[in-house]
Amino acid sequence: MNKNITLVMVLAVLTAFGSGWWLSVSHAADKVSPPPAKVAVVDIVKLFNEYQRTKEINERLNKEKLELQNQRKQKLDRVEALKGQLESLHPDSKDYYQRQKELLEVSIDLKNFTEIKTEEIKREFRVLTEDIYNEMLKLIEQVGRDMDYDLVLYLDRMEIQGEDSFPALLEKIRQRKVLYSAKHVDITDNVLEVLNQSYKLRKK
């Protein structure tokens, strides 16, 4: 009688244990691994260089820069002319003091003009670059989603040159983000097409 009771208890324990093990295995099997992520790459430098908006901004800024250079040259020529006049005058003459004062004023004007205009161009270029970059990020995300990519990485085409110094070589190696990518995962041209189409529509 006692042996039968003991045997029943052992079978019950084994059955319970077996059921728990089977449930844990079943639950583990139910947890399907996620599919591998689809990864694409984009050459940001190419986007900047071939984006129509960037080309137009660069063209405008280059014209402004040329105009500022002409203005600066006029001011610089005035400084040089006053220096020549000053050298031909005697230090005790009244005209010498007047030319010296005028030279100081135009020299200060030249210095201020150069610093202010240079800073204005740098500030405008920075603001525009940030705005274009943010625009690119939004469209990269849009194109990536439309093409069913999960992750888009920065693709650089930085070339290592023989004349690079050792620190420069190490810096290029450190900055390299994508070591290899197949051609079919490069969606740069897709993004560029959307960028230019979007900009063309906004200009209408």
C-alpha cells in the first residue's frame, strides 16, 4: 500500500516537471527571431555637391564674395594711395597730420569691413548648410522608409593619399564609418533625385 502511494507521488512529480519543461520549450519556440535589418548607405558629400539648391547658393555666395573683394580692393587702394602721399610730405607740415589722420581712419574702416563681411558670409553659410543638412535627413528617412530600409549609414569616399601625414592617416582611418558596402545598397542617387524634384516644385 505504501509502495503504491510512493509510486503515484513520483509519477505525479515527474508529470508536473515534464509539463513545465514542455511549456517552457514551446514558449521559447514561439519567440521568433526578428528578420535581419536592411541597411543602406548615402554619400552626403555627393548630395551637397549635386543638390541644385546648394549649387545656386554657392553661385550666389561666390558673386557676393567677388563683389566684396572689389569693395575691399577699392578701400585697400585708398590706403596705399594715402601712404604714398604721406611719404611725400614733411612730418612738420599741416597736410602731413591731415593725411595721417585720414590714413588711420581708412585703415580702421578697411579692417572693420573685412572682419564684419567675412563673419557675415561665414554665418550665412553655416545657417544654410545646417538647413540643407536637416532637409537631407528628412528625405533620407523618407526614401529609406519607402524602399523598406531599417538603417541608413553615412558613406564616405575619403581617399588615403601617400602624402598624408601619419596623424592625418590615423584620423581618416578613425573617421571611416563604412568599410564596405555593395553597390545595390547605395541609395544616394535615389535621395538626390527626390531632393532636386522637391526643390524644383518649391520654386514654382
